Amino acid sequence: MKKTISLFSILTLLSNVLFAQISITSSDMPSSDDTIRYTNINPISVDATITGPNYNWVFDTVASISQGVYNYENALQTPYAFYFLGLNKYGLKTNDTIGVGAFSFTNVYSFYKKSNGKFEAEGTGLSYQGIPLAAYYGDNDEIYTFPLNYQDRDSSTFDYSIQINGLMNYIQKGYRINTVDGWGTIKTPFGTANCIRVVSDIISVDSINLNGFGFSFPNNTRTIKWLTNTDKIPYFELSGILLANNFTISRARYRGINLMLSSISGNTNNINSLSPNPANNILTINTKTVGENIAIYNCESQLVLSVKSSQLKTSIDVNNFPNGFYFVKTKDQACKIVVQH
């Protein structure tokens, strides 16, 4: 019997290949010396309720407020190297100062470690009156267990405590529930990527004891993260307070770009065209004038290549560029391109 393949079938097959369900493993987590930019946005306009299989989340019109950088440092290169020894351990500075008055702490780091089976928080480093201290998890917070796939659900406990100057104890005990409730594609101002969506509910009780007087209070939070195979941190992330299963978003951010760089544009555009985009082997840049200084930056705002055009058409070999987003910058303009091999 003769078989025919319809155009619809071909398009469906291509769609399944391009936007396939992904699995998250340890290799998709950050490592020592990773420097990754994020952009904070106004969370009011974000709808966190819709999810499911093969879903397309579109957040490309969100309003950017500010930006920051995650700098993951090898634990041995931090001020708390003595406390956090070993391979695959690294610290992320989270605050310059927390607390007030006599209970003020500086140079605050969170420490993580990863293995093939999990990514977990191990403790906190902080300085009190110039003295480096460490607070450990008696029961580590297992942020993810691997592999992480759609419809996975897991629960883990954690136990964290710190004693300050022999006077105050702070204790946090609780559990984390991770639910992978969706997969598909996500679109933000950074770009478009295949992803899974992970909802993490953290149910805990915090206790403070000061000179024999103590009190406890619930501290329940939720984070929703869209994870990809290429970006190390969430492509998009929402976090906030969880009260009687009502989620109030207080912070939203996405895998970011340098806003100062990406905002360069104007009426004096001196790049006529970039092609092809996405680029695979050769990128051709057509400029209005000869002698333009052309710089190419990666998404971390690191300079990758710098040339001066000798003619109106400049060809750039991108064979050795890793896949990802780049910016072609001249004096008055910056244009985003994609390298996809």
C-alpha cells in the first residue's frame, strides 16, 4: 500500500523536534566561576496560574526595573574557605549587610554543592564584627534532585541553625516540595528556550531564642522556576509568600542581558543589516560607512571579537562561537543576533 506524508505531518514532526520535552540534570546547574546576569521586573503583570504539557509561556513584554549578577565563587576563594572545604562546593554572595544594630552581619554568602543526584544548599557564611562565621544545615536543603522531568514530585526536609555571640539562636526547620507541573517553551526579552516549570513550596517554622526568651513563627514561601539546559539559573523565576495556598508574588526576574548594552539604539543607526540571523558559519554585517569599529559581546557582556570594517560588508566567522545570544555593537547601535550551529 502506498504511503504519503502530508505537509501537516512534517510540520508536526519538526515542531516536536524543535520544542521537545527536556530533562534537567546536574550539568544544568551553576558551577564555580560562573558569572550570570539577571534582570528584575515588575511582577504585577505576570500570570503564574497557567501551566501544563507542551505550553508556550510568553513574558517578552515585561517591564525591566533593575539588574544584577550572580557570581559563583569556588568555596576556597571566599572569606569562609575554612568552613566549606571540598570539591564541587561554591559560594554566592547574597547580601552586603543584613540585620540591624548589635545583630548586623556583613559579607553574606550562601554555599551550595552539587552531585549527579542532587543540588543542595549546605550553609551560610557571614561576618559578625569582622569575624567570619558559618551556619550549617544539620539536614541540607535539597533544592533539586536529578534527573528532573515533567510530572516529577519530591519532598525533602531541612534543618538550619546559627548561634550569634552565645546570646541568640536562630533555627529554621521545614520541608520542601518540588512539583514539575509543565514543559514547553518560554519567551522573555532574553530570548526563547525549551524549558520545564518547577514549583517549590517551602514550609518551615522559624524560631528565635534570645537569653532564654524565645518565639516561633511560620515562614511559608513558593518559588516558580522555568529551567533550561543552557542557562544555569532559572530562565524566568517568581517568588513570594504562600498563605493558605494563596501565592502572592513579591519578586520576579529573568535570565538577563546587559540593559546598558541592549538599550543602545537610535536614529543614527549605522548597521544596515545582519545576516543570516540565526548565524551558523559566517555572519555578514552591512554598515553605512567604512571604518566602523565593530564589537561582538556575548550575553554576559564579555567582549568576544573586535574588528574595524575595511568595506561596507564585513564577514565574521562564527564557527567557534558557542550557541547563544550575542550583541553586535558599533558606536551608536547594538543589535542582537543568535548563533545556532
